[in-house]
Amino acid sequence: MLRSAQRLADIAPFHVVELLTRARQLESEGRDIIHMEVGEPDFATPAPIVNAAVDALNRGKTLYTQALGLPELRQAISDFYRQRYGVAVPAARIAVTNGASGALNLAFACLADPGNEWLLADPGYPCNRHILRTYEGRPVAIPVGAQSNFQPTPAQVASAWNENTAGLLVASPANPTGTLLTLPEITALADVCRARAGHFLVDEIYHGLTYETDAPTACAAGDDIWVINSFSKYFQMTGWRLGWMVIPEAFVRDVEKLAQNLVLCPSTPAQYAALAAFQPETIAILEERRAEFRRRRDFLAPALEGIGLAVVARPEGAFYLYCDCSAVAADSFALARELLEEAGVAATPGLDFGTNAPEKYIRFAYTTGVDRLAEAVERLRRHFGR
Amino acid sequence: MLRSAQRLADIAPFHVVELLTRARQLESEGRDIIHMEVGEPDFATPAPIVNAAVDALNRGKTLYTQALGLPELRQAISDFYRQRYGVAVPAARIAVTNGASGALNLAFACLADPGNEWLLADPGYPCNRHILRTYEGRPVAIPVGAQSNFQPTPAQVASAWNENTAGLLVASPANPTGTLLTLPEITALADVCRARAGHFLVDEIYHGLTYETDAPTACAAGDDIWVINSFSKYFQMTGWRLGWMVIPEAFVRDVEKLAQNLVLCPSTPAQYAALAAFQPETIAILEERRAEFRRRRDFLAPALEGIGLAVVARPEGAFYLYCDCSAVAADSFALARELLEEAGVAATPGLDFGTNAPEKYIRFAYTTGVDRLAEAVERLRRHFGR
């Protein structure tokens, strides 16, 4: 008789979790599984960050902070924008959040009116549309493909916009494809939104993990853009659940009200830890690891191509390769199960990223060392008989 | 032109934050302010909990956990229900969350359909109705007063229920009053909800901080009741942002889907810390502190009564005294400003807890030592000329 809210019918679980559960079962039976499904760096948090947390804990820093975060951390993030990007972002516009997830929750809680439509790329990170749906906004998919480097174009956005459209969310680097937007591309998308009095949100959580050029921040394209970032990926603080958001000034007060009521404050130990994230010794560690990700990508992309898994998107950032598997399998979901069971390789089927021909695509994460990636490629080669 | 979602018009900031900002300003000018406005224990997290976090960090435990939390922590919470309450709550029904705030967010995201009404006590913790409103549910206030110990009665709930009502949320111990519900009272409220096919949620975040009798858990009144708890108050882990929720079995899968999409997982360091929360050496520390809270209450309640601030609710738990100030002031909000400016005592006006005669009431928290409470009482006595 009792039932969940209607929105639950539109919120999908991660299909990869089912595969992960099966992978753990196989491992408990003694099978060796190579994990290329996980969207998480395989490095523990760098020691200077951990040490800063331990130091803060030993000083009794366990009480609530301000709802938008420690003033000194908001200032450190502001300084980071100046130093790394040469962009002025005042600390007053920065909210520290429970990961990028927490940032997107606050953004859509602040902006999404019931029934209003928001444009999102498909394929894209599935949680984004589910978070939006939770606040009763309606996600509208813009199908993207290789012809636009898996990013929405201004023409697509303009064409998809109607009188119910409230805004646009893009990601650079994108997940699952790792593709970037240039600053002129970001500006062009922002202009489309501005001309329609719409909101523009840019997910930059993979910033820092780029291998050709540094990704430009949307903060450089206007102070009316919402920018979401995270300490999870480049700073390798996944489990700490800490991120941030740059908010257009007119909305800071409303986001603060929501943060006071919905979360109270972000994790205090995580915030003290993150104060060490921007120090030179930490950055040195992170840049070494970034070079390691690049080595992995440069090994894996041609190796997958060589066995019939075409890397369809230019993988300039993040730690994913999005492959067209239609030359070797009719359905990527069935393929993902088959590779797990028969080859001991776990990957994420397109189904987790939307409804735009998901059966053709499968995502491989290079979040494991080159030796294991080489073993995975060898297993795939044998499996496909190539 | 760009504006926030309509819900923001219904979400109030904390009025006490304005007072707190002014208090900090006065302190920066050298004034001594006694803080009785803060809903946070003044103790740092107990050493065994902190040490468990440090140990986990040194072992590299910084990656994501399962969305509903570490299995061993869910089991430890299940064991705690058996040991402390004699109630069987399977670990599979327990979700670890980003504080009680995170639990309530997941509960209402799971249950609140747009426009449906939910019954909440007024006065009550203001975030609860704002979280509900964020998920487009409509909070409906049940005015409660001294005649029912500031708790809703089954008759009130039955009378307020209509065809749009989806459920009831109560708190025991309550905030701002510290009053408890007995197990028969909880059962009677549950029966009213059951008879109407409604949801019943019980906020137990102040459990453990009771001074006459232990509060009964609503888990003992049926496995169809949602129970929210926290590591913040009794376990004194406020800044870690960790709590939990006991979920009726039929809804566990939907809450897990939401947790996967909205939060990914609760803080990993906090979860490892909390594994030490139930150990005997930790409980011994917590019970000493509980005795200290009792000493404070037993000092403060008669002292406030003696200067014309009538303690209107039987303060059996939490760390608040809710006082009727109408004998000394016409408006509690003006009184709170006046006490801060002129007496150097910060307290929370009734306005933060609802619209049920808030001008008559003011909340004093005993989250500071007896020496400071005595100084506060002396200042108030001088202020009122008593």
C-alpha cells in the first residue's frame, strides 16, 4: 500500500553496481578480476592532505563550520583560480560542498522549478539527470556523438530550447568520453543560454586530469556561470566527499540558506585536509600521478583500437576511454557481462550513461596500473580471438 | 532576470545565524559573549573515535564505500540496537548517511510527492520542514504546547489528516523543548498513520542525551517506521557529518538508488571513526559527558525560573531549555538581540522554530560549562533587575 514518490520510477540504479557485485562474488571464489569499471583513482589520498587531517583532528577540529565552508578554504580555492587559471573568483562566490554531488544537489535545489526542462548531454554522467529529477526538474537529453567530440553544440542547444527550458549543464572533461570544451566553445554555449535568460552550469570535476592541454575554466567565460568542481579526482580525495561550487553572486544567499538547512556544513576534517591540497608538495605528487594516468591512456587507447574496440572520442582528460564495441558485439551490456564472466575484465556498459545508442558503447577506466591494463588487453585479445 | 526556484521563498535562513554573526563581531571588539544559542555539544569528539579515524587514514582508507555505508558499520549499529534497546534491527535496513540531515534528505526524496502534505510539530527543528519543502512536499504545522508536553497527540494527528496527507514526522527528544515520547505514545501515533496508509518518521538524534529515563526507540513500535539518528549529539561527532536511518524493508532499494545518485557514499574517514563509537571505552566517556549535561540542566532550569523565564516543557533530553519569556519581554526576537547587545548572552528566539507564538519563547542551550552558565544567569538577573 505504502509506496515511494513518483520520481523513483525515473531514477535508475547504476547498472555497473550489479557487475561489481558479481565481480566481488567471482573474486571471493578465487577468480582474478581486472577492474576497469571504477570511476575512482587507484591512489590513496596524498600524504600531505592526510597529514593535515590528522593534525586538525589532534587539535580537536571536529565541530561544525560555517554552512558554505571554512573561510580560509574558500580563500584557498579563490587563490587557486588566480594561480592556476589567472582568473579572479572571489571567495564570497565559492561554496564548499559534500563533493560535486553536494554541489549539484544545492544548485538544482536552488534553480529547478517543478516541470522545468534542463538540457544535458547524452551520453553523460547519469547522476546529474537523477539529481535534477529529484528536485522535480525534467532532464532533456541532447544526443552527442563523434561529430561534435561528444559535446553539445550551440546550434543543438538553441534548437532544443523551448519556453519551458531553464538551463544547460555540460561537463569538461566529460564523463564517459574525456572530451574537453575550449574557452570559445564554452563562451558560445554561455551566449546561447544568456540570450534565452537561462542558467548555465559547467561540471569541471576532472579538471587537472588532462593530458594535452590544461582545460580552461568556465569561470573565465563570465561570472553568471555556475561551476562545479571536486577534491575527488585530481586531488584524489574521493571518500572524503568534498567539492566546491562557484556561484553567480545573486544566488549566493539562496545557496547559503539551502546549505544551512539541507547539510549544515561540509565535513570539518575533510575541509582541514583540503587546506593542504594546494600546497606545492601536494601538487608535485598530483602532477606525478597525472603523468602516470597519461602513460596509461597512451598505452591503452591504441591497444584497444588494435583489438576492434574503436576509441570514438578524443580522450583528452578524465581517466576513461569510451569505445564503440559494435564490431565485436551486438549489445554492450551483454558484452560487459561476458567479459566479466569469461575474461575477468570489468567495464561499464553504455547503458549507465543514457539512452543514446548505449548498446554500441562500453567505457574502460584506466584506474589501474599499466601492468594490469596490459593483462586486460591480453585477455580481451584472447577473448575476441584477435 | 534569472531567479531562484519558487521553493526558496518558503525556505527561511536561521535567524540565529544573524545573532551569531553579531556575537562574533562583538567578540572581535573584545566583548565576552556567553554562547547559549548553539545546538552543538562543547566537547571535542572522544579520543577513541578520533584515534580510529587517524588509524584508518594511515592505512589509506580514503576511497569510496558502498552507498549505504560500510557493512561493518551498519552491523555495529544493528548490534547497538540489540544491546542498548533490546530491539532486533537487521543491518540490511540501516543506511549510513551524511548526518541526520542526509538521512532526512534521502527519506523525503524517497517519499515526498509534489503537493502532498506532511504533519510536523510546531515548534520544531526548522530544517525538517525546509528539507521537506525542497522535495516539493508541503509541511503542515501541528501546534503543540505544554498541555501535551510539546508533542503532537494522536487526536491532533487524526484531526489534521486529510486526503492529501502523506505522513507524520515527530522528534523524541524534541528540539527546541527536549521532551520525550513514551513507547505507548509512539505506538499510538504509529497506529494513526497506519490506519490512514501514511508514513511515520521519528527523529531520534538526541537519543542518549536523556536525564530521567532512556528514550524508547520507535524501532520497537514496528518495522514500518522510519527512524533517523545521528553520530553528532550523543557521540559528539558534529563536524564529521555522519548519521543513520532505519528504513522499512520495502523502501531500502529505493533509498539505495537515491544514495548512489545523490551522495555516492557517506564520508569514509567518518565511517571508520564511527566504528569506535560503540566501544566500551568510548561509551564510558560519553556517559560521563551525559552526566555533565545533566548537572548543567539541573543548575540552569531552576535558575532561569528564578528570574522570570518559565521553563515550559519538561526537559528530559537534548541540551535545551525552552522558556516562556512573556513575563519579561513582549517579543523574544527583540529580547534575543537585547540580551546579546546588553548582557552578552546569546540565545535562540522562538522564530527559528516555527510560527506557533514564537514571540513568547526563547531557547537556551546548556552547551557550555556550569561556571559560564552561572555567569550567564547572573548577567540575566542584572539585566532584568531581579
